[in-house]
Amino acid sequence: MKKLSALCLVAAVCWFGAVSLPAQLPTSDPNAPQTKTKAHQTSTKDVQEKLEKGLDSKNPAYAGSNIQSAVDDQTITLSGTVTSESQREMARQLAQAYAGNRKIVDRLMISR
């Protein structure tokens, strides 16, 4: 099941383009003062747009689904319906790929 979910996630990413991950930050002098205390996090708007595109029911991986996402600085909430547990897992994995430090809240319902 996990291999199927991973394969479906890869298919979804290929369908809509590569997942953009933050570039590795250059190493700095360990003796230098730390000026950044918070890790870089993708903006709420960018995450929302990427999820809307990735979770679109026109994507064959999400055929028959109706998934909405709500994003704020602390959470990504998935709601709506999916047709199977594998669609639910793929949606969660996609949200996790963009989440950064955000918590994933799964309110998806399976409709058969």
C-alpha cells in the first residue's frame, strides 16, 4: 500500500511539476552571532496555490474527488471527499511535502 501511495505521489508530482524544496543554506561561521531564529517557511499563499493545483480533480490521481485545502501559518487543513484511502494518503503526503513547520489536519471523508 505504501509503495502504491508513493508511486501515486510521484505521478501527481510529475503531472503538476516538481515539488520545490528550499535550497540548502550555506554553512556559516559557528562563532558568528545567530540573527535568524526561525526556519524559512514557504508563504501561506504559495502553499495554498500549490495545493490547489496539486489536488485538482482534473489530475487522474484524484479523479472523483473533491478536496479543499485551507492554509495558515500553523496548519494545513484538508477537507472534502476522496474515493479511496489511497487518495486520502496521497493528499496527506502532498500537503506534507509543502507543509514546512505546519501541522496537517485531515478532515477528508471517503465516499464510495
